[in-house]
Amino acid sequence: MTDTNEIAVVPKIADLTCLGLSKEENNLLIKAAMKKSLSTVEGMNSVMLTTLSPNVRKRVETLQEIQAVHDGLVSAYRVELAALEAKYDSLYAPLYTKRYEIINGISEVDGIVPEEADPPVKGIPEFWMNALCSNDMLSCEINDDDKEVLKYVKDIKCSKLEDANGFKLEFYFDTNPFFSNSVLSKLYFMTDDEDEHTLEKATGTVINWFPGKNILKAPNVREVERSDYEETSDDDDEDSFFQFFNPPEVPTDISELDDHKAANLQNIMERDLDIGFTIKEKIITKAILWFTGEAMDDDLYLDLGDSDTESSDGEEVENGHDEKAPAAGEV
Amino acid sequence: MTDTNEIAVVPKIADLTCLGLSKEENNLLIKAAMKKSLSTVEGMNSVMLTTLSPNVRKRVETLQEIQAVHDGLVSAYRVELAALEAKYDSLYAPLYTKRYEIINGISEVDGIVPEEADPPVKGIPEFWMNALCSNDMLSCEINDDDKEVLKYVKDIKCSKLEDANGFKLEFYFDTNPFFSNSVLSKLYFMTDDEDEHTLEKATGTVINWFPGKNILKAPNVREVERSDYEETSDDDDEDSFFQFFNPPEVPTDISELDDHKAANLQNIMERDLDIGFTIKEKIITKAILWFTGEAMDDDLYLDLGDSDTESSDGEEVENGHDEKAPAAGEV
């Protein structure tokens, strides 16, 4: 592909804009297509092309130009999608604030009656603990000790990472006898190569347990297990939800792991991402329905998983939670 | 929740619209919230609510109203998202048409030189077969016999189902010595309960093989195997890609299956959906990059799967390809 060919891409985009793009969208698109066009030139598999006859190669090159226009459109779509999501996030935000205020007794609802209890019950006690426990995936992670700690959750929030692709979950805690942190965060760093969204790593807040209050039993043994990526059983009642804030580190060179360890790391990371997405997309978005039990019906189906999972060894955990992202990453 | 409370939802929505909704969006939102509000009333878990003190119950009811507004916003988001997707689908369409014409020699590109071959090579021979085979997941499904048949593919298209949730893949074939069909279709029917997108069933075109030309070896044995949901090995060289058009039927009453059979059915359906999504979201969207081998780098990561997969027995295959849909369906 030559400079002439790259320039030839732009008029094609201009033609397309008559289909309904604004001037601003048009500019975005041209920029994106030009960038794509250049990267296509760099990435071109010249060996493949030299085996083709000159005429077929010309046709292939034209298809590559068309692909560049296509990819520019995909980029423009992503820009528009992000704007749409931001718009709705800003519409959801005041609802979540209102919910927070009611749950924690910061604002009161109409029609409250005099209570026998003294002091009167404030807000909705143990709201988040009950919401979390009514989800079956999460309840598998929550033992009785965890429940005592989770009673102090005031709010759970999700936000996009500011300087990276991914999202952050924040658990806001009331003053409690277990640890000094007021917020426990879990960050999911995702790759974004425009096609695949894969989990690169997850990090969590180090919990400052008060002396004798650490509910993570035998933490040293557990650390070793996790660092070796040994499988942990779901019904091991020693599992604590608070391990969620201590996800496994992914080695810089994944190829150093043997197949078994790589598979176990994968399982742990998949499960971890499952939990993160469940909190992000189910619990936070409809906490009251989990609290009342109304949301349980949504989950009556057994987890048959996503079309993205098939093989089991590997380097990165992929997620398919992007409607426009391709489905599977395979070797 | 009373009629009065339901009506009280509407002004809250009206307040929100000042954040940037058009009048049309506003109307959609009010409709959606009213509908949601009613369904919340019906679905309310009254047993749960009676265990709460009257004041806490009032707070819970207010959160349910807020949830109804939230769900109305989610519905409005989905309407906008569908419009955005439709807009871009219409922008992609002429590019796919142009690609089709070049691949099949219907339109010619600039700069074609006189050729030695007589007759001259038309379009890009074996384009789709090569594109499909350069994807590792698909190449596992494609045996040597399949390749001979796939050389006749003229185009692969994807469209939304018209009267159901889901999508349709269409393989357009040139006249060929193997079967009389000009199009082989595969339909994926997905549930849409607004939260989860799960695969309900998949159906495919019955292939009208010419006598002696059926490349599906020992089809009777294979049929029995599949109907029993026996596991099939990926490296079984008798596997044919064309089984893709003959997906397993899901029994009306899934509970009749024992765990082993249910798990195997799940595996087959997951794999089937994986393949469908790979064709839909990778092959069709960037066929030329697969043909040249440029797209292979995208797939260097081992398939660590999606966060949606964990357990293995079950009733429906879930997909997480909706960015706004919750992640996992679990028991």
C-alpha cells in the first residue's frame, strides 16, 4: 500500500458520512481510518502477499483499504458508545446516591411511623450483606465471619479506571471492629486492543486488620497455595470473601508456568473476574432486588458460561462483556 | 407499592430528563419505567417484606421505586444502543458488499495487469476458506474434505433475527459438486430478559448432499453420539466443520438429562456458540486480515475464556457479549 492508496481511503470515508455522520463524527472517522491505514501497512504480511499473482495482490490490497475504512468506523462506533455509556452513567448516578442515603439513614423516606425500637432503626440494616448473600455465586464466597464484616458495608460503587482500561469496585465501610480501612477497592486492568478485552491483572486494597481481628484463617498457608495456583475448592468453608482483595499476581513471563499451574491461575482469575462482573453488573445495578430476593429468579439458570471459554491453559483472562468485541481468544 | 407510589416515579424521571434526554427519549423512559414499576409490584417478594419493620419496609419500597426508574433508564439505553448499532451496521454494509464484489470478480480494482493465466484469475480464489482456516479455533473444526467444500464459499453474512432475539450466519456458496444448497444458514436463538443473553437453541440448514458427496463420514454413528451428548475430541480428524449446520437439539425438559449428559450438551453448545461468535465478530468483520494472516496476532493469547464460565452442568448456554448485560448466570 502506498501513500496514494492511503489517501484514496479518505474519499471513501467522506462518501460514507452522507449516511448520517455529523461533521465531528466524520473528522473522528477520518483520523481513525488514517491511523488504521498506516498500521495496516506496517502489519502487512508481505510473505503472504508475494505468493499471490500481481492482480490478486492488488485486490487484496484494496480489501485492506476497505478494512481500514471499516476499522475507522469501528473506532467511531466506540467513541459514540463511550459517550452513550457516559450519558447513562450520569443518569444512574443520582439514583445510586439516593439509594445510599436511604440505606444509611442519611435521608428519610415519606410516611415513617413512630417506632418501638429505641434508638429507632436507621436506614436499612445489613443491606449490602444481604444483597451480596442472595446471589448464589457470591454466597459461595461468603462465610459466616465474612457476613459479620459485610454488615458494615455502606455502599458499593463501580467506576472506570482513569488512566487505564478497566474498572474499579469500591466497598465503603462504616467504622468497624475488624479493620481500619474505610474503603476496600478492587481494580481490574483490562487490555484494549480494540478487538479483545482481556484481563491483564487485578489488584486490591491491603486490608489493615486490627490485631486478632483478621478473619482470613491461616493466611500464610493460603498465600502459598495461591502463589502456586493450586486449585481451591468452592465448598472449602475456610474460603473468605475478603480474599477478593488479594488476587493472585500474574508472573511477567507466563511461559515459566507449567500447564497445570497456568490452568489453575486461569481458573482463579476467571473466577475472580466472574465475581467482579457479578458485583459490577448485577449487584450494584439492582441491589434492592437482590436484597428482597426478587433478583434471584434471574439466576435460576445453571451457569453454562460464555462462548468465550473453551481451552484451559493460557496467559490472559478474556472477558466477553463487550457486545462489539469478538468472542474468543484462542491460540 | 400503591398506585400513588407508581405515579410518584414519573416526576422523578421527568427531573432526570433535564440531564440531557430529548423529549422522545423522555417519553420512552416514562413508558419503560411505568412498565417496570408495574412488574416490580407483581414480582415483589411479600414474604421478605413482612419480616421487616414498617419503617424499613417503607425504605425498601422507596428503593424499589428508584430501581424502577433505573430500569427504565436501562431500557432507554438499550433503545439508544440498538439505534447506534443499526447506524453502524448500515455504514459497514456497503463495505461488505464491495468486498464481496472484489472477492468474486464482480467488480474489478484499479491497476490490473495482463495475466499469463488463461482464463485470467477471477477475484480472490479460495478467499473465505483461507480466512476461516487461519483462525485457530475454526481450523480445528475444518478437515481436508471441508476445505474442498469451503473453497466454494462466496460470502459469509451475519444479520439479526427478525422475529426473535439472536443472530443468523449465512454461508453463500457458488455452484459446487457437493450439495445443491446455495446458502447454508445457522441461527442462534438467544433469550432476552434484559439482563442475561443466553443461548436457547441453535438451528441450521439441512444440507442437500449430492449422492456420494456427503463428506460427513459415518453420519449415523455421529448422530447417535451427538444425541447422547457424548464428548467429542477436538483432534478427532473425522470431525467436520459442516456439523456446524447440525447443532444438537436441546430437550424440552432439560432435567431429564443426567449430569454427565447435561455437561456434555453444555460443552457442545458452548463450543457451537464460540464458533458462531468467532465467525460473527472476528471473521466477517475482518476477513481480509485473516486471509493475509495479519489477524493471527490478535489471537496469540491462549483462550482463557470468559468470566461467565464456571460450573459445568446446566440448562442454557449464556453469552456475555453484551457489555451492559450482567456477567454470569449461576444457580
